[in-house]
Amino acid sequence: MPSGPSNTGGVTIASAAYTDRFKKDLKKYKKKDPDLYRDIRQAVQDLLQNPRRGYLRFEKLQGHEGIFTVHVRGNVKISMDIDGDHATLRRVGHHDTIDSNP
């Protein structure tokens, strides 16, 4: 599990865990699109090192209390819950999927 202190807009991320759904989504990309899989893994590392990296566009997901997203590339996003300084990565997928069912 990656860990490392980060801060963005008052949110500090020191550690992260993955839901079973996130792992399932990630596994799908590993088989379907290995380049995107690597980009997703890199985005998770970057989130923990410095979530203010411009390409991540860390933001609160509108209409879903306590859920945040980062952009991986193109239309692919990662959703997460943040409790204190711990992020739980919930899903990874196309932005339409994440925005409607994070």
C-alpha cells in the first residue's frame, strides 16, 4: 500500500487503501490497456507524493458527500473517500461512470 504525506486544499493524504471494486477495475485495465494501467498506478503514487500536480486535478465530486476524484488521463478518473489523512480508493474508470457511480 502506498503512503506518504500530501496536502491539497486542506486535505492531507498520508496513506491509502483500495476497495475490492477498485482492485477489480484496476485488474480490468491491466489486461485491456497495459499503458493505461501504468498511468493509473503512477497517478496513485503522484497523489500521495503531491496531489497538486496539475494533471491530477484533485477535486471534490459534486453531488457526492465526502468523495474526491483525480484525473489519470483523458476521460479516466479515480474516486476516493478521505477520512482524516487516509484515502480509500473506490473506483477507477471513465468519468461518466465515476461521476454517476463513484
